[in-house]
Amino acid sequence: MNLESEAASAVITACNEEKRIPALMKSLEGIEDIVISDDGSTDNTVELARSYGATVYRRGDFSELPTGQDVSDFTTRFGWEPRFT
């Protein structure tokens, strides 16, 4: 797949992943819609992900949903989402 010609969304669930966010975001270069569903991080995961341009939703923002991964149905801009966990 050529990411430069395809519209894609990446939906990632995360919790206390500040050490992994830089490498993850680098691996997603070329994907313009990156959504992270944070499941209650107590480190700098949320702030760091936002600094890379990701849209971050904290688990409490979607308390009616059964899992963090279900947030993709409400937040992505394109028709399909690869999921990275």
C-alpha cells in the first residue's frame, strides 16, 4: 500500500507507553489521522502523543464504551482503520 496515495486512520490503545510513543509515531509517518485511546496513563503518554500530532481520547471520555478500541467508530475520518496494540 502506498500511504501517500491512500487515506488511512491508525487507532492505537495505550497505557503508560511514553517510552514507545516516539518509535510508534515515526513508524506511522504518512498516516494523517492518528487516534490514540488512552486507558488511564499516569506517565506522559498523552502529552507526548499530542506533541506528535495525534488526537488523544482518554478512557474516561468514552466511559459508555466497553473497551478503548471501540473509540475508533466515533473518531476516525476515513473508512478503515489499521489497529496497533
